[in-house]
Amino acid sequence: MRGCASSWRRGVRRAPRTIRATIVLDLAVAIALGGDCLADLALVRAQPQLFGRVASDPTVSRLVATLAADAPAALHALPAARAAARARVWQCGAPVGEDGPVILDLDATLVEAHSEKEGAAATWKRGFGFHPLLAFLDHGPGGTGECVGALLRPGTATANNAGDHIAVLAEALAQLPAQVRDRVLVRADSGGGVHAFLDHLHARGLRYSIGLMGYQPVLDALDALPRQAWKAALDEHGRPREGAQVAELTRYLPPTYKPWPDGMRVIARRERPHPGAQLRITDRDGWRITCFATNVPGGRLAEHERRHRLRARAEDRIRCLKDTGLRNLPLHDFTANQIWLELVALAADLLAWTQLLHVRRAEPDLPLASGPTGARLPAAGPDRRGLAGLPLPRAVAALGPAARRSHGRLLPAPHGDLHGEPQRRRRQGLSRHH
């Protein structure tokens, strides 16, 4: 991080680059502890015996403004620093096996805005805010995941924008060590099921498992599919799932479907909807039907479908991000909120690495949380918990030298107006009421 901080000078000239990098890390720690605005750095500042000296709020505001003023350089430096840290973490203990696919999940989410902010706009769910696109590395059923890509987009951005998917995928691949990139399998919902993105994956030689919309050729193939083609589906534990079946549609697709990439297979799943669920116009004979495309050859259809359905873990990753900084983008300028989104990704990585390096080593039989689910701002009381719900001294052990200096109690953030009138607090992203 220090090596990337040499250009962050304007507004904080008196601070050495070591201090500027430390401010960024302190902000990430505050977000990992559940902070959702710059003022929540007070939670870290209140514990000097644990975290050391922490910059004042005006210094933090100036640094964020400096990063936003040179956003292209900052948005290159921050991911580069995360990639370098990730390489060192993986040297201590890689979260993926030596063989098998390395799974990247791409998914978008809506972030509400409660005031006028640059880039905030009406969303497709009739809300108002932003529509970021995220990428996660899945550690598998026994672990958590790492946020390896984040693209902030206006609220009007579409879910199936191929250019955005390609950009986030490029950022995610750059985060991975070079030796595993040829084993990547990309998963996404139907937002990624467009020609341009699938063609890009094919050209890059990457495996994929991408949701497909119910286009008319797919519906025609479902009508032509013989009843005996349906096979039993599996649940998340690999056991037969009652009331669910899978079948391959590739050979029944009409010739008009041929322009899609060579080697692409289309697999359908059908199941009886749960009581009260409303069927869609593309469903057939009372079955809820979903389809996805993959270029993974061979294998059991049920295993391919089970692996694709585990993409739902990305939804849990997003929920955890919204517990640690993504529930709201607190700043006004779009570039400043881009910096904030990178800090949220860094905070998520700190939590994942804490679990990977510290928790797994200390208690290998302890099931890891799915993400920063325990990393909310702590309540008062002597039994406060830290990262991932663990006692604070153990939880902060992997966060850096400042966190290892001593064992302290987690103190509540001080209340009160830190920067004068509320209007100024909102403008600087310091207020909770945004």
C-alpha cells in the first residue's frame, strides 16, 4: 500500500506516504467493523492502545478528496495493493485446491440513495440509487469468499450490460495469482447471458456457467424435449432433491440458436414451485423452469446444475458487504463513492483473510462464517465480539502490526457532531443520516 501512495500528495502533503497508506487501512478496518461513513473511523480512533494513532476526521476527508481528484490513479493503485496482499496471503494458505475449477461469481445489486448524489438515479425496481456490479472468488462450501472486483454504476445501468461484465471480469482476473487463471470458471445469472459476454469468455478460453433467459428457441426446445430426458436433480449436499429434475436442451435447440459460441451447452432445471409462488409465462405445466449455459464438457447434468445453483452464495457475499459499508454510499461525488467501494472491497478481503489465515489455523474444525456477518458496530457491554463474531484479540490478529500491539476492549464510537452543522456532515459523507 505504501508503494501505491506516493502520488496521493495534494491536500495531505505533510503526511508521509506511510501515513497516507495507514489512513486507507484504518478506514478499511473501520468498515470491516461495521462502519458505513467516514465518521465511523472514530471506532478505531477510540482504541489507541489497540490500533495506535489514527488520523483526524479533517485529514481523512482531505485524503478521500485527494484520491477522488485523481480517481484513475487511485482506482489502479488500490486494486494493485489488494492483489499484492492477496498473493502473500495465498502463499501462506491458498483458499483453492491445486486442481479443479477456480470459481468467480459475478452479480449486481442495488444500493439505495436517500439524497441527491452524483450518479444516483431511478432503478429498475422503482427505487433511487446505484447499481454496482461485483465479482467474488468462491472459497467453496467450507469457506467464505473474496471480493475481487467492484464496478460502481449509475442506477440506470442495466443488468445485462456485456461491457460492464467484461470490465469486472478483467479486474477480477487481475486480482488472482497467474497460476490459477487458466482454471477459472465464471458463474453469473441471466444478466450475463448475452452474446457479447459469452463470446468474450469463449475467446479468453474460460469455462462458464451462465444463466439464460427464456428466449423463444429455448421454449421451443423445451416443447420438443421428450419426457424421459428429465433426470433427478441434486440438492446442495449432493443428495437427490425431491420434486426437481434436469435435462440438456442442446440437441433440441433450433438452427437459429447456432450463432452462440461453439461448445456451449444449454441445461434446464424444473421443479415444483413452493406453495404460494406465482408461475411465470415461460413456465410449463406447473413446473418452474430455469436454464443456464455452460461449456464444461462431459460430467453428470445434475452436478453441473448443482454447481450453477451454488452461485447463490454470491447473494450472501453481497448481504455481508451491505453489513460492512455497502448499504449506503455516503459521499456526494461519483468518484469519491468509487473510492469508498474500493475500501469496502478491501474491508471484505481483510475479513476473509482473517478467517482464512487466523481462524482456520487456530481452530481448523470451526465452520467459517459466510462473510463479515458478525462485523457490525458493537453494542455496549463487556461481552463485545469482534470480526466474524470472535473475541476481538483473536479477530484482529491478522489485521496488521497495529492490531497486534496489545489486547484492548472494543469501545463504542463517540456520539455528537464532529464537524459542525449537519449539512456539512452530509456533504463530506461524515454523517450517518444520508
